[in-house]
Amino acid sequence: MISPPSSLLKFDPPICVSKKADRTSPMGPSMRATPEKPANTCPIPPLPKAKPAQSEASNQETEQILNTIFPPRKRMEGNELWVQQVSSEACTRTDVVHLEELLDATLRQKQARERGICPIRREIYSQFLDELIRQVTIDCVKRGLLLVRVRDELRMTIAAYQEMHKSSVALGIRKALQAELGKADMIKGISDLENEIDELKKQLNEEKVKCDTIEKKEIDKRQVEEQKYTEEIKFLERVNQQLTVMFLIIPRKQISKFSIIKTCIACFNILNVSSSSSGPTGRDQGSNFTTVAIS
């Protein structure tokens, strides 16, 4: 027979239950335990003393509760069904010490991690807790049932954490897929923005060239205007000097109102002529003004 997997939870030896069709009975297959043959032909020992009915009822109730808490193991090998139930034997101090040593040895053998999340260590300690619950249940059924509630609560909490972990992993995968799907749109948007930036840079360079051209034209125009206004200022200064000389040289008595008016008109005419680009230079204007003033 193939032995069931080892566990810290103590089980009774497996019992073979054969499934064979009963030819004489129309009810079909019958379940019966295969009796073990005696190893030798020693005399039959005397029958043990009968236990009280109350003690037997209590033991049966304990076994039923243990079978409810820890369902029996079942293995099918060929046409034989092997059943292994949890042991209902009470433990001693030596059993507790042996259980502790077995726990440490199992942790070392299966190379369980001492810290962090380790499924192997969690499984071993789960078996260890089941064995403690079995021992406590044999001594006191109510305490054992309370420990079962605590165990179920812990398992439910761990299952909830595992479900949350699965949900978070699924959410992360879904977000990653969404990001991957939106990656193409983002790349296209980035490409469009880069093209727009290049176009704007091109327009900026063109505007800079236009600005430089306009600035150069304005500088040339300003220089021409400054030169023109400088010549006019010089001309007016010469006219002022000539008028001053004329008024100093010619006696006041000889200066009539008509000559003064004529001189002012000549000045205005010369200024109008000087404002045009094709007008005479400052020297010619000054000579013309002197001639007009003397006449």
C-alpha cells in the first residue's frame, strides 16, 4: 500500500475497505473492513473488562467531532479503498516534546523560510495547529471547538488577503494593458507635437529674417533722415548768421518794412526748397538768400 503523505497531524493506521459486488444481494456493492490475519497462533488473551456506557458514548462523540473537524483520508488503489481517520488517542508530555522536535525537523527538512511570506512554513504550522486542536479536543471538546473557530477565522483572513492580492495583480495587469494600448496614441501625439514644434521653429526663423531686414531698412532710413536734418540745421544756422550780419551791416534807416517782408518770404521759400530731395545744397541756398536779402 502507498502510504499517505506525512503530516504533523496524528492519524490512525489506514484501514482497507473493499468494494465487491454481493452476488446474493440485489443491493449492489457492500462496504466491509478487511480483517488482518494474526501473525502467530498464540492463545487468545482474556477479554478486557467492559467500560462504562457513559465513557463509551463520550469516546464515540469525541471521535465523531474529530471526524467532523478533520475528515478521514481516502485513497483508492485498484479495487481497494483505504481510509485513515484522525487518532483519538490522548497525548502525553512525551508526545508534546516529540511534536516540538518533529516541528523543528520538518521546518529544516523542507527548508522553510524563517521570515517573510513562505507557503511551506504556513502549511507546516497549519498542520501543527491541527494537531494541537486534536489534542485539546480529546481533553475538552468545547475548547477544541473554540480553537477550530479561531483556526477557521485565520484561514478566512488569509484567503481574503490572497483574494485581494489576486485582485490587485489583475488590476495591475489590466492597467498595464491599458497603458500599452494607449502607448500608440501617445507616440502619435508626441510625433504630431514634434512636427508642430518644427513648423513653429521654421516660422520663427522666417520672422527673425523679416525682422532683421526691417530693422536694417529702418536703420538706413534713420541715417538718411539724420543726415537730412543735420544739413537743414546747418543751413538754418548759416541763415541765422547771415541775417545777423545783414542787420548789423545795413543801417536801420535803410531797412524798410518791405525789405523785411521780402527777406522773410525768401527764407520760407528757401526752406521749402531745401525740404525736397532735389533742392539746392546749403551753400547755394545761403548764397541765394544773401542775394535776395541784398536786393
